[in-house]
Amino acid sequence: MSDQITIGAYLLERLTQLGVTSMFGVPGDFNLGFLDLVEDHEKIEWIGNCNELNAAYAADGYARVKVNSIGCLLTTFGVGELSAINGVAGAFSEHVPILHIAGVPSTTQQKNKPMLHHTLGDGRFDAYLKASEQFTWSQSNLMDKRSAASEIDRVLTDCITMARPVYLMLPTDIVYAKIPRGKLDTPLVPYPPPNDPEVEEFVLKEIINLVEKAASDAIILIDACAIRHRVKDETWELIERTGFPVYSAPMGKSAVWEGYERYGGIYVGSISRPEVKEKVEAAKLIISIGGLKSDFNTGNFTYHIPQGSTIELHSDHTRVQHAYYPNIGMKSLLPKLTARLRPYSSDARALEVPKFTAVIPKDDGMGDLISQAWLWPTMAAFFRERDVIVSETGTATFGVLDIPLPRGCIYACQILWGSIGWTVGSTLGAALAARETNMGRTILFVGDGSLQLTVQELSTMMRHNLKPIIFVLNNSGYTIERWLHGKVRKYNDIVNWKWTQLLDVLAPAGMTPAPKSYTVNNKTELTKLLADKSFADAETIQLVEIMMDRFDAPKSLQRQAELSGKTNQYVGEYV
């Protein structure tokens, strides 16, 4: 083997080492040379998207499901990368590791600044880099082949360490420049700073003192960063070996098996189930793992948990009550904490935990019409172990949060960033990652309004023989917006598409097995469909249009909307 390698090939080899086998994006003239290398690569498949925004969403979904890898998207200079920025920003917001590669003009063109297409016409070739600085953890423009390998390694290491997007500009004349390949012999690994042993020991003693002071009346609250920063295994060991009651925030859903006997459900401040709210807020000590205290993740900041009763474990710091300990990360701390807490297991297991179940209402007041109250407990029985479940921000997310998921499921939603239409692109990436990691079915719940924004990616799913089940909640527009403001305003209405014709229109010619579409108008029809083995086994891509009342919403969404409406302080009359 030659000791030289092209920079483009070096980058692809690094991605392969990180477990990337799918690359998303759109071709453009500044990335075509690199795309030749991608298409010819033995292990990385070029997916190809309908637009760059969807590609960014897909990379996000891919990284959420393939948890020990990263997402990767490729765009072209200016017009392509700017189109992707919303999706990249969402990944930054929600701690999702993505590499955004932008094919850019040659190093010579960047220095001489001709008036090229896709530029702003004023010689600012760094304008898009400056834009990306706001939404990525680290950036690099590979202007010198001598530093290219080090720069690639630097941004990728930042990506896997910080669980955030990074940005790489790849000039056309750099792609095929040759460099030594020796660095590839050293794998890239996350580099969180090691915990200072003395400070870590002090922190552990402080935590144990608080547990003893609370007479072991403590609970564990899991959130998104336990997933993003790869401490699910360490967290599960803590939970299983100590027996402390465990709950999760909405963004932490599926971090732990929800059928576990010590799992009590979702805590969302004042809009939690009453039994969950009581247990969490009455606990004398809360051990929070990977918390992200956003509005929709906390019931509009209605946590009733005093800081003096809280221990917060994060990827790069720990907070014990009011004391802050920088560079004491949870990855190293959790196994030691588990060992220290095991002697308190008997007391912990004596604490009562409410059972998290899905109960189908006997009478929801809507007869045979499909209600939100009936739909989600019914879906809970439809889910299987290792399903990947994606829900759009709105009625779907609030509905899924209120039901337990089977063991090994992965749940993806975008509660913090909340970009409408995110789920469709994300489902493409999630389904690919699920296939690559031998997960089960991929199931999407999306509203009719949201689907209209990113519907093109259904075509990409079929192009790559993916078989998600897509439930379209047809409630004639933006129901979550209706509850926030403008309940009967026209701006919350949409055109009612012929939903069951979409797959046929977007499918490749001669696709086998052919896609299937259904409309269910009532509980009887949906119950029959869910019980059909062929449907449930997801032998081809399927779309189910579920007819629902435009004003029906989960109770938790209604309460959240009421709280949000108060803080938004809309002007009630024209001035």
C-alpha cells in the first residue's frame, strides 16, 4: 500500500473509521470531484437528497440512531450550504454530532476573489464560513495540504467529543492533493479532559453525604445529554445496580427501558402526570443526568425542584447543589458513583415508583372517531422491541411522550429546536441507520402541515428501498399552533392534499414491492389495520392517513400551550 493518499480519500477513511456508511447531500459543481470519490468508495453510500435542508435533517436522524457514529452531509458553496444551515443549527441546539462538508472554490480562487457564481459578488469568500461559525462547534478551510490531515482530525475529534456539528470547507484543488497516510493508523477518540482525581473524589464524597442526609430518598432524572454524550450504558448500570427510582425528561425519552420496574415515567414540570409530579418534587434529592432545561422540556420552566436538592451531572461539569465543578465529566464519574451508591440499594428499592402504563380510555367522548386520548395508548400496543420511533413536534410528540416504549426502542424528536418538517428528512436518516444497525421498524408520526414542508424525501426513502410506516395525522392544519394562538385563523389552515396518492407519485417506476397507502376514518378501521400482520411487519413503505378533529390535542399539549401563550404575551388587539 502506498504511503500517500489523496486528501479526499483521507477524509473518507476517517469517516469510515467513525462508522459512517451513508452520506447525505446534493451535488453541486464545487463538490463533484469529491463526489466521484464518494460514489466509488467501497463502504460509504451516497444517498442524495432532494434539497440540502432535508439532507441536514437526514444526517441528524442518522446520528441519533447510529449513536456511536456521526451524521455527514455534503453541500456546495454558498447556495447549498446556506440551505442546510437550519438543519445544522437544529443539530447544534440538540447536541447531535454532524460533519458538514462544503465543496468550495479552489485555493487560488479564494485568494484572488473573482466574481464567481454562488458568491455575494463582493469578494467575501469567507461569508459562509462566518455564518457557519454560529451553528457549528469548530470549522476549518483546507487551504494548505500540509495541515489538511491535522485539520480534518481536529474537527472530527471535536465532533465526537462535543456531540455538536462541525464544518469543513473542501476546495476543489485540495481534494486530489496527496499527503502521507500515516495519521490514519491512530484512531480518533473523544478527548474529554480527564477528571482531576482529587476534585472527583471530593465530589463523590459530597454526593454520598447528600444521599445519606436525604436518608436515601433520592431519584434519578435522565435527559437528552445522557444519550448524546454516550453514557446510556453507564446510566443503566447506575439505575440497575442501585435501584433508585428513575424518571426522564421529554428529551431523555428512550434513554432507559420504560418497562423497567423502577422507571416511573416522564417528568415535565407542572404538566407531568400527577403521580410523577408528586414523586419527583417530593424527593429529598434529585440526581440529574445530562439535563437540558428548555421550555418545552420542562413544562415551560415549571420544575419545582430546588437547586439545594439537586445534583447535576453533565459531559463537562458537575454541579452539587450550588457548587460548580468544571471539567468533572459524567462519563468518568458515573461508574465510580455507581460503586459508591450500591450500599444504599436496599433503601432505594423500598421507595415506591408509579407504574408507567398506557391505558386506553373506555369512553373518550368521541364515539368511533379517532381521538388523541385513544390513539396513543392504542399505538403503544402496536410498538415492538427495537423499533425506531420518530415524532414531529406537535400533537405527535406530546402523544408519544405519554406512553411507554418497548425495550431497545430509540425515540427521536426535536423538542428544543422544533423545526417544522424535521421528522421527514430525519426519518430517512433514521431508517438507514436502523438498517445498518439491525434495529426494528422505523415508524414516523407526522402532521399534515409538517409533511408538506419536506415531503420530497419520501421519494429518497423509496429509492433506497427503505420501509418506514408513516402515520399522517390529518387534522386540517397546524393544531399545535391553533392551541398556541389563532385557533380559528386561516393562517393555521393548509391545503388538504390527496395523501394516499403521494407514494405512487413519488415512487420510482416499477418499484417492487409497491408502496401501500391507507385512509382510516375511525377507531374500527385503524384497529383492524394495526392488527393486520402484513401491515405490521412493514414489508414495504406504507402511509396511513389518520382522520382527526382539527382541535383535538393531547391534554399535555393543551397545558403547555396555555403556559407558552402566557409567556409569549401576544397583543390582544390591534394598536
